[in-house]
Amino acid sequence: MKKFKAIWLLLLLLIPTLCLTGCESVTTRANHQDTWSRIERRKKVIVGLDDSFVPMGFRQKNGKLVGYDVDLARAVFKQYGIKVDFQPIDWSMKETELKNGTIDLLWNGYSVNASRRKKVAFSRYYLANRQVLVTLKRDRINNLNDMQGKTLGVQTGSTGDTVLNEHPKLLKDKIKGKTPVMYDTFPNAFIDLNAGRIQGILMDEVYANYYVKHQKNPADYRVEVNRQFPVEYFAVGMRKGDKTLRKKINAGLGRLQRNGQLKKINEKWFGTNSTFLGPDND
């Protein structure tokens, strides 16, 4: 019995060490392993996304996956003869899914910020964005100050979640005493907004404009653009070790800009002829 207890105690002492070693090996692999040769060999790259994020990547009524980022990712990898598989994920766990190798990329309106740079490598920027407040006009909320005493909705793990905490004076301090309601997807937040359970949603401008435009009564909504919110940029997120993959994506985006395909994709989804693309720092 004493021998059994000693072995059990030894195991209890070893488990935390083994877990820590395992976590370190996963992180080390993500930061140093270049997986391009594997992707090229299997002719497939796996992109993680929130498949309810219009217009970046979302399901039509028939279940078909469409969107701006869907078109852009396919156009980039078509140049290399590689198929894109899109994998819906829990957006709050996106960096963990990437690090663990469940997916190869995060390509779904993924905003660049300082905290994310610590975890992932980014491609060149391909779209500008900012956070906006979406309300119903019936609630007479004309600016951020009018949110005092109101209930705010935010998606868990979204840029809005980050901005809310990094710039508390802009909005979080105004709703003091009212804890923001966290949602797994924006459509669920809109359900509560329309039902009066919340009075505002902090979200990406590109999503807000597209979603409101396609509602039955778009005029019922107000999209408040506050210039105090910092300008953000969308980019593709990948493991830090995937230096070749990053070079391939950056080069592919550049070719789409030069051959006019980027302009066509922007016109299709946003009605603009923008060819914006950030510099290639490779």
C-alpha cells in the first residue's frame, strides 16, 4: 500500500510538469515550424473562420459558404494550385486552434492589434475597418454618451471586445454598472437588440454596414461612426513559424492587386473599386 501511495504521489507531481512541457512543445512548434511544404504536398490549406460573419464569411440560406474573405482566400491559393478548406471554429478560441494545428490560417475579418501580434504572424493588410455602435433609432441613442445606463452587446473574442477594454473612456466607463452582454455570434446579438434586451452592439463597421443593409427595414437602425475609435486593418493570421506561407500569401495578394482581381472582389462585396493593400514587409 505504501508503495502504491508513493507511485501515486510521484504521478501527481509529474502531471503538471508533463502538461507544461506539452504546452511548451506546441508553442515552440507553432513559432518555429514552417509548414508550407506539407501544405503544398497535400494541395490543401485549412482556414478557420466564424461562418456567421457577414460579409467576410457566412452561410447562405442553402448552406453554401460565401463571403469577401472566402473569395479572396480562394483567389490567392488558386495561384498555387491549392484548395482552401474552411473550418468553422469557436472564435474565442481562434489562436489556440491555430497554435494547435487544427487550422493553418485565420482569414475572417481578423483585425491586427498588439495583443494578437504576440500570438500570431500577420500578412500584409488588405482592408481598413473600425468599430461602430449599432442601435435602433427608436431608442434615441445618437452617440456614445447616450449609452449611459444602457446595455451593450459584444462578441466574445472580437476586436470590439478588445477595444472596449483598451479604450474604456470611449464607452465602457459610460455603461458603468451595466456589464456588457457577451455573444458567440453577432446574429444572436441582433436578435436581442431587436427584442429590446440590449440597446447597442459594438462591432466591425464592414459587418455592421452589410448586415443592416440586408435587413427587412434598414432605416430602423443607426450605425454610429465615432472617429475616436482607432482605425483597424484586416490581415491573415498564421503561426509565427510559417514564414514561407506568409510570403506566398503576400505575393498572391500583390498579384491580385496588379491584375485587377482585388478590385473586382471589392466591387462585388462593398460596391467600391478599392485596390487598397498594405506594404509587403517580407
